[in-house]
Amino acid sequence: MSMLNVSVYRYNPETDDKPYMQDFQVDTHGRDLMVLNVIQLIQEQDPSLAFRRSCREGVCGSDGLNMNGKNGLTCVTAVSEVTKNGKLTLRPLPGLPVIRDLVVDMALFYHQYERIQPYLQTTGPAPAIERLQSPEERDKLDGLYECILCACCSTSCPSFWWNPDKFVGPAGLLQAYRFLADSRDDATSERLAGLDDPFSVFRCRGIMNCVNVCPKGLNPTRAIGKIREMLMSNAT
Amino acid sequence: MVTNVTNLGRSGLSDWLVQRASAVILALYTVFIVGYLLLHPQLDYLTWSGLFERTSMRVFTLLALLSIAAHAWIGLWTVVTDYIKWTNLRLALQAFVILALFVFVVWSVQVLWGA
């Protein structure tokens, strides 16, 4: 028997006045489980626990949680990586409204993603086969297109906590730069014009919480810096 | 695009650039003043007022003061928009900061060129 103490954020708006932390003991049989496995073992004890998960291999981005104070994907985070003194605390992603237990309402996050128009926009006629890119042009998209929209970065960002309706957030800005950097996109100046206010990009204070938590190892802070450079060269 | 009317430059890019340029000016001014004080351990009133009689020093000081005003406007505007969600209070605080900075700038011009 090797027991792990887990404290889980619980909230059911239909029955609870306010959120509370519930303690569970989970038998890991001495194995270093992924946090998602631990949550599934807890659900066997209490089937009313609500959480999101799908692919369980770090691809779908649906199981982002705050584990011992740090955001990450539970399916690719080993208990040994996050546990302190045999204790694991699980909370929903910070800053977004809680629907129930560990499930948050991602509407604000998706709204900011929608705002940056995450699709190619072209003006010329459609080519017969495909829009070609040189290998060098394609290389510029590396480190940008891999984002799975798990929201770990944006919900670890204080600027997004305070202004989720105005600041695009690291995830949205990484994608904004993904389309600004794409040689096939013709809407660069329109995209930049939509970002040149004091909130959308410039509320980023460069504290790099986003880089610290990204489960895919991406760097939104660098992308934000590149957007600033493009705005600067466009406006000076 | 998010619309704003109480930030310094009406654009995030201009605020960002002014914030950085004013920071460089303030750093240079701080280094100069601290260096001057270290090089003059027996500083008396005549030497100190002599320093500020020079036009170049007055221009440099006024530049630093305007930089403080711009830097503080942008910085405090950002803090207020982060933490104060009630519009009336936010607007009142922004007005207070801008008025205070205006008074300080005019007052310091009087100090620099007055005596």
C-alpha cells in the first residue's frame, strides 16, 4: 500500500453555496502514475467528480489543470513531477469561471482565439493545386502551429486574469503570430491594425508564466516580441 | 481592436515605446546624479545651485521630469486598468494621476527656471 493524499477542488453550483477542497487517499501501488490516472482512481471512489479528458496522450489539450499550483496537462504529468511531501492539490485552471468541480468555461479563451482570425486570408485567385511555400518559409511556422489550445498558458497569465475580455492572451497571440508569419497570408496589415491598442498585445508584461507551463514547450513570449517588432517596423 | 481614451498615446505601441525611451532617460539621469553626488562628497549649496544654473542641466532635468510624467502616466494607467473594475473610481483615479503629474511638471519648471 502506498497512499497518495490528494486534495481536490469541488464545486457543484446546483447544491453547493461555495467551492470547497475535498481530501482523497489514492493507492498508487508504488507506481509513478500520471495525474490523470490518479483522478480516474478518485472518480472510482466518488463518481460525482467532474473533469475533462480525451486522448490521454497530450494531444487533445482537454485535461489542463492546476496541479500543486502549476498548470499542465494531467495525462502527461507524472505524480512525481508535481507532488510535494506526498501531497497533491488539484484545482481547475485559474481565472476562468468554474462550471463544476475541475471543469471550466473556456468561452473567454475561445473568444480571444476567434478574435485573431486563426485562418489563412488571401486576396489572389486560388491556385490550381496548392499554395506553395519554400522550406525556409515553412520553417517560420515551427514552434507556432503545434499549439493545442489547452489554455494552460493563458490561465497562468495575470494579465489574462485581469482583462480576459481585452487581452488576447499568450495562446491567442502565439496563433496571431502564426498567421502573421505565414508567407501565404495576405492580411498582415489588417491583422496588425487589430492588435495596436494598449490591451490586445501590450498588456503582456513579459513575465513568461506562459513559457513556464506550456506542455508542448512553446514560447508565446517570443511570438509576442515578434508581433511587437512587426508593429514597430510598420509604424515607424 | 480595443478602444481607449485615457492612456497617454492612444495606441499600445506608442505607450510601449514611450515607456522604454523614458526608462532609458531616467536611468541616464539617475546614473548622472548619483555619480555627481559620489564625486562631490563635500557638496555645498553654491556648487549644487551652480550645477542647476547651466542650461544643459536644466534641459536634462526637464527631460527627466517629462519622462517621469510620461512613464508614471503609462505605468499607473496600466495598474489602474488591471485592478480597478468600477468605471467611476477608475476614471477618478486616472484623472487624479494625470492632474498630479501636470502639477508636478509645472511646479518643477518653476523650480528650475524660477530662482
